[in-house]
Amino acid sequence: MRKVCWSREDPDCAYIESRIQYWANHLGRSFRLDEEDYMDIAQKLSIVLLVKLPKYDPSRASRKTFISRIIENHACTLAKARVAAKRDARKMKGSLDAPSDPHDSKSEMLRDILSADNYRGGLCVCASGEDERDLALSLAGAMGRMPGQLQQVCKLIFEGHSMTDIAQILDVNRSTVYERMEKIRKRLHDSGFK
């Protein structure tokens, strides 16, 4: 049985241990972690609670609620960080001189498959030049039928700006940029783009 240790002098020791154990188990099951990772998570939750516990204000909430929220919020932060780490394509290691299929000695090299001609922005585009021109024309036509505000957002996205940059350039809130993005998606979907 996995056990979390907290100071027995704390009046809420059993509650704290149960919350840390619950969230460590939850994350362990969600991400299929081993015993060592489980203990690391439990330790991180304990340390965060230890650091933030002195900030407890009895006028705002009960101590157990405060403890529960700190542990829960940090557990969610750990989960988001774990998912975000998997999302980072730069973390993928490998050589372009490696075969595309390591079990087949006659397979093509990754360098041949991922040439600059068919690899743009991390997405493999396997369309011919004619197909690309047709797509560009269709996309330009669909964007040309959009209101000016939506066209501005499209233009800035194609220039490579982030949502935060677009919000600053247009002097609007990020939520407004996201709303406009949703409208752009809907209009493109209605125009036949998937």
C-alpha cells in the first residue's frame, strides 16, 4: 500500500495524507506511472502544501478546504505540465539519416521522406504543386468573403503571430481574438474546408 507521510503534530494530518494519496493515485492511474513517479508526485504535492500552508486565512475558508484546493490545483498543474511536455515536438530525438522503419533495412531514410519541399511548419503536406495552388486560391476566396476584422486575424496568423501578439496588434482582448478565430473556423467549414 502506498503511504504518504505528514507531520503527526498537524491536526489535519489524516485528511492531508488522504488528499495527497488520492491525487497522487489519480495522476498515477491517468499517466500510468510507476511507484517511483507516484512518490515524486506525492512529494511535490507535500512540498507545495508545506510552502503555501502559512498563507492560510481562516476568514476566507476552512483549513480543510484550503488544503484541498492547494493540493487539487497543484495536481492539475502537474497533469497539464505532463501533457504539455508530450506536445513539444522539439523533444523528439532522432537522426534524419535513420531508416523510416528500423526493422526494414531497405526502408527510405527519414531525410528523403521529410524533405523541405513537402514538410512545412511541422506538417507533412503530400499534395502536388497544382493541388497546393488550388487550395491557396480556394482559401483566398473564402477569406476574401469574410468581414475585415476576420481578414485581419487571418492575415496575422499567416504571418506567424501568436494569439497574444494578434491581440496586442489589434488592441483587443485575447478572448476577442479567440471568438474571431471561432467565427473564421465556422466560415471556413461552411465554405467546404474541414
